[in-house]
Amino acid sequence: MITRRTLIVGGAGALLAGCDKLSDSPAFRDMLRGGEGLTMRAQRLITSRTAMAREFSAADMSPVFRSNGSSNPGTADYQRLAAGRFADWRLIVDGLVRRPLSLSLGEIGRMPRRTQITRHDCVEGWSAIGKWTGVPLSLLLDQAGLRDEARYIVFHCADRFGDLPYYESIDLVDAFHPQTILAWALNDRLLPIPNGAPLRLRVERQLGYKHAKYLMRIEARDSLAGLHGGRGGYWEDVADYEWYAGI
Amino acid sequence: MEEREDSQAAVAPEIVTRHRLSTRIWHWLNALTVFVMLMSGLMIFNAHPRLYWGDYGANADHAWLEIGSTREAGYLRIGSLTVPTTGLLGHRTDWSGTVRRYAFPGWATIPSAYNLAAARRWHLAFAWVLAIGLIAYLTIILINRHWRGLLPHRTELKPRHLWREVADHARLRFAKGAAALHYNTLQKLSYAGIVFLVLPVVILTGLTMSPGMNAAWPWLLDLFGGRQSARSIHFICAFLLVGFILVHLIMVALTGPLKQIGAMITGRQQLEQPE
């Protein structure tokens, strides 16, 4: 017999199952993804290229700056680099550039630096405020000389999830933003391993997973297609997180 | 004479206009959108079921609200008050006998299985529908002056009048006939509170959590006292909406659900003769 209760519970269950089914439908997912494009265009429309993320004072900093994701790449190569205090580590800058670079940590440390106390927002919902010091990415890109076809900057990392290497990418609007730096220090100390030693990206107008840690290589590309899963980042590829993480 | 009038009234009852087209479209659009927003929002909350005040807040910092679990039990902690919530929040054994230790249970979230990325896709796409719908509705009621029907008159806000309405509601004595065509003060306060306060605040606090919007409109952070405060206020607004919906559904059920739902679909209602 169908009671009102089974009707309500059954109806709600059918609705929920319907939502799950929609979540799995490629056409519906593409429709929802349309929201990401709309959000990005709307934010870019109302945000000037140099609109800054808020910078805080030392008194506003989180007592503990937690780490997230990989806390240590743990590969043999990385262990060797870490054991040598990253003396043998090199950052490669290549792809669509006129002058590919290979830079040591010392060389990067001697470049002009920017220090900023900013808020790190994880996609999960928490925030931590820390003090970052590093070289503006724009300086490195100017030194390497981007070719006209370059549209994206890809960050290849030393950490892996299973068989897949972590990577991220941003477009040139964020790559040349004054607060976009490659940080080698957190809270006045050399970047600790859980936070991405020896070098990590800070792209302050986007969420935490865009801030690639354990940088090994920076590649300028004209397209994200054909690279790993093609969506421009590890979490974008494996779990369908947004490539534009400004919200 | 009197008899004839009576029989005429029985044959041709008076049909009155109850809800404008804009109100009806917005109502049913929201009936869908708000549920998607609430349920996908609960899934997003599950990714970090702790709330803070101020600019920052993470695991090492003090949370004013937390939904958590031990191996055997779930709990909700607000300030220093801890309420056991096993079976509902934090710790629940599902239909297959598997223990789930997420803050909100699968039957309350979109999607039902833990998936932050999918919940964000739902939430951030439907947020556009919610925001555009609210802006369109506010614009329309400003032009057609319907907004005045949502704001209580000064005399309606006198304690004696308010108390009278509260007492009538408590006895389930509701206005009938022509008197029910106008919102009473409690209705006006609830609708105005939702339309002019809770919905705008839920949208603005949502935007305050966006690092991109923080750069575009830094005043948002000052308005709500930081990103984590905005997240807390966002969550409180969501539960004010849940409360509103519950009371709304109960009132519809108590005052002739078919008549009320019909009026919200067709816009028209047969006028009830006062007893």
C-alpha cells in the first residue's frame, strides 16, 4: 500500500537520485560548466588587471599556517634534492619562449623580490594568512621572452598522486599580475617542505589548488589541450574542479 | 431577493487575482533553485565542517561551530555547547550498513556521495539563477510598486497589533476571504526579511568568499568582517532560509494547500466567504 509517508520519502529519494543522475550526465555537466565561463568573464569584466588581493599586517597572520595536499613529494629525485638543500635543483622555463632558462635557487633569490601578507583560501573552505616572499613571475617571463602565441603558463611540479604528476596552469592575465610571485619563503623562513619547497606559485586571486608547490618547470603554451588530461591541472583533470578558481 | 443572491453566489463564486505573473515565475524558479543551493551548499560545507569569525580560520584555529565525529558518535558543537547527533550529523550508518562520517548525510546533499567539485559546479551555476532572479524581481516590484505591499505599515508594528497577530497564528486562526488577500504583518516581516535582507546577504556573503571578488570589490570584506565571517553569515542565512521554507510549507498546509498551490500556479483564487 502506498502511504503518504512512502510517497514523500520515495518522491524525495527519486529527486535525489535524479540529481545524482544529472551530475553524471555529460550534457548536464557541460551546462553546469557554463557557469564557470560566465563567472570568469563576469569577474574579469569588473576587475582591472591589476586589482589587488588584500594584503594584511603581521598582526593579522594565522598562528599556524597549515599545509594541504602533498606534504612531501617523497620521490627519490626529490629526496636527493632536499638532502642537498636544493643546491642541485633547477627551475626550467621553456615552451613558447625565445630564451629558455635554467635557474638555481640562489639565482632566483638574487632577483628582485616581493613580500606580501595574503590570505590563502582552500577550495574546502578554510583560510590561512601567511607572509610570502618571492620573485614576481612577470620578471622571469620577461627574461625568457614569451612568444606571441603563448596563452598559458603551465607549472610542472615534483609531487605526484599515484601515477600522475601534479601540475597547474594560469592565463597571462594572472601570470603578469603584480602579486603573482614564485615564493621561496613563508613567514620569513625558507619555504618548508610541506608548503612546497623550494619554490611555489602564489596566484592570489584564485583558490589554493592553483598555487602549485614543488615547482620544477614552467612551460609557456598556446593551448592546454594535449597536456595530461587536457583541463589544465591535476584536480581539474581527475575530479572536474574548475580551471578558473577565482570563486 | 436574498435567496436569489445566495444562489447566484453559489453558481458564480468571485474569482480574484492573487499573485502577479512575476511573483509566480520567481516563486517556482526559487522553489527549484533554493533547494539546489541549500543541498549543494551542505555538500560544500562537508568539505570543511567548521565555521570561524574573522579573516582566517583553519583546523588549528578556534571554530565557533563544528560538526564532527569520534569513531562511534557524531556531534554538533556550538561554542561550548556540544549536542550528540549520531545518526544525523557527523556519524551515520547508511542503508548498506556503512558508517559515514560526513557532517551532513547523503540524503540532504547534492550530489548524495561526497563530491566537492560536483557540488561547487551545481552551487556556482545555480547561484547565477538565484542572483539574476532576485535582481529581476527587485527591479519589477520597484517599478510596479508591489514592494509597498511587502513592507508593514507603522501601525502594524505596534506591539499590541503584533501580539494580536502572534496570538491568532498560535490559535491557527487565519484571515479568510478578502482579508486574506493582503499579507498580514507577520507575513510582511517574513517576506520582506527574506527578499530585502536574507537573499541579498546570502548572495553578497557568497561573493565575499571569492578571492577574485575580494580583489574586485574589497569593501565586501569590510562589510562582513572578513572571509571567514562571511562564510559563517552565509551559513546562518542558509538556515534562516530553511526556517522560512519550513514555516512557509506548514502555513500552506494549514490554510488549504490545494487552493494555495493553485493560486501560485494560475495567479487566481476563488474568494472564500467569511464565516
